[in-house]
Amino acid sequence: MNVEWFIARRLLLKGNDGKSVVLPIVRIAVVGIALGVCVMLLSLFVIVGFKQEITGKLSGFVSHLNIVPYASYDSSEGTCVRDAASLVAEFQGMEGVTNVYGYIEKPSILKSETEIHGVVMKGVDSTCNTSFFQQHLQEGRMPDFGGDKTSNDILISRTVATMLGVSVGDNILAYFVQEPPRVRKLNVVGIYNTGFKEYDDVMALIDIRHLARLNGWQPGEVSGVAMNVKDMRDVEMYQDAVYDVLDAKGMSYLVKTFKDEAPQIFDWLALLNMNVWVILILIITVAGVNMVSGLLILILDKTPLIGMLKALGCRNVSLRRLFLYIAGRLMFKGLLWGNVLAFLLAGIQVCFQVIRLDPATYYMDAVPLDFNLWYVFLLDVGVMALIVLILIVPTMLISRISPVKAIHFE
């Protein structure tokens, strides 16, 4: 039988009948660990949620990978990706790729009866996975791009609809600045709202055949080929694989990731990661100091017991292990309550969205949370391991306690 563990359990369960001055100090240490773990977990949930939400919305607008000409994105310059059908067929069979489609982008000016607003028309066909826009569709329906005839449907954002003063079912005019200038009459069939203001203000979806005809392009000529993958963390690996395929085909195109499209957003997310590390270091330090203080007071309070056990033949190593068992049990209790409190608060936020945000600043209207149990496990294990290492130092005080003096200690 483990004698140290038996004594530790007896001390934890009975103590000194609640009369010891150490009990309030120990409880404060446990509460401090619980609150610290709660704050760390909530910080982790929020930061991971932010990253998932932002990258998800960004990839919905620009895709994970985009194969474009080296010269220019501007379709009015005449540059395009040729033989897009063969590229789409090639990359659709690549493992881990979820969607590949060709698209055409062209600037336009939308005009209602009273207002005008500049947008970027993104022309797509039925091969484009529009689940992202369906998820954020607020009114109407998605345009039908799979018919035999060119569709006059257009999907615009809530901000564009508000600027133009139009709603579902209204007609708007789209002016294309080229030589000669062209105009198309389009029907608003759907209105979406992602909260990503930078893209909501300018992005509209129409039938790709409109833009191909305006550019004078042949079938298979597009502004770019978009590709989405299952795991966006491997996007650089897929970028290299796409370059290998293009080189084998003798094609010279630029392959840009969604990180290349919006580097300022990822710089912002990197700063958020730094904030998390600062929070983790500060809270672990505070929790460690609380536990060290509690353990030192516990050792002083149990000095007569330490002297008695030494007199009975207990070694310093056994006594240090005894107090580490006590500290570990208290620390586990603090971790448990910290996890329960963190998941409770996070669940309230997910269900009721108590904390709201300004979409113009944060690209979303409520604080997002992501429950990654693997991160929770790593955080709990890391906190416990670090605090145990810190607690080894105060237990060295036991080796300096003399049995004779300890027995008479008051």
C-alpha cells in the first residue's frame, strides 16, 4: 500500500476538523487555479473560434487556391486562363480537393432607380459549390446557373441592397466600363449577409456566360480556376502540387493561396495568437504562485506531523511525495472546476450569443467559439505538469526540518 497516498487522503478528507488556518489558504489556491484555467480555456475557445470563422468566410469568397494569369487579375486586359475545363478535370481527381471551378471576375457599376454602387461581378456556373452563400442567404433564393440559357439572376449582399434601395424581385442595371460600354438588366433573386464587410460591399454573383460574352472569350477561357481543399492548413502543400501539375502540362500560371489574397487579416490573427500566449503565461504564473504559497503554508501547518513521521523513519523523498500528492489533488480539483465553468460559460455564449460584436470591425456579429477537445487536453496536461514542476521547489523545505524541533513546533 502507498503510505504517502494514504496519509495524503486522510489529510485531505479530514484535515484538522476545519480548525486549521491553512484551509482558507488552500481553498483560495484551488479557486485561483479554477478561475485561471477557466480564463485560459475561454481565451483558447475564442481565439480558435475567431480564426475558424474568419478563414472560413475568407475562403468562401476567394477559395483556398486560385490559379490566375501572371499578368493581371483585370479581365478587361484580356488576360485569362485557357483550357480551364482540362484543369478542372485534372484537379478534381486530386485527393483532398473538395471543389474546383472556373470563374470570371469583372468590375461593374450597379444602378437602381435612385442610387449607384460599384461591385465586382463574379461569374460562376453550376460546378461552383455555393453552399457558403446558401448558409448566409437572408432573403430569396440562390441564382440558377445551370440552365440552357444564360441566367439574368444576380445575388447581392445586404449592404449592397441597402445602398441601392432594392429588394428581392427588383431589377437593376449593371454597367460595364469597356469599349464600347455595355449594360445588362439583372433580376435580384437573393440577398446574403456574411458580416465580412470588405467583401459584402463589393461581391455579387451572376452567370459566368454574361461575363464571357462581354469579354469576347471562348468557352474554357476564365479569369481563374478556384480550388477548395478539405484541410486549409495544408494549403501550401496543395499549392506546390498544383505547380507540379502545371509544369508537367507546360502551363505558366500563378497559384495564389487565400493567405496571399488577404495578408493583413492573417497578420491580425497572428497578433491574436501572441495575446493568447501572454494570457497563458501570466495566468500560469499567478496560479503557480498561489499553489506555492498554499503548499508552503500547508508544510508549516503540518510541521509537527513532518517531525513525527521523520522520527518514525520516513525519508525526505517520501515526505516530499506526500505533499506533492496533496497539492496534486487540490490542483486536479481546481482544473476540474475550471473546465466545468469554462464549458458552462462557453455553452451559454453559443446558445444565446450574450456577447455581441460590431460586424464592421470584427467581421461577425457575436463572439465565436470553437470547442477543440484536443487543445483542452493539452492545456490541462500542460498546466498540471508546469505547476507540479514549480511545486517541487517548496517541498525542498521539508529536508531542512529537524524532527526534534518539529515535534515541539507550535
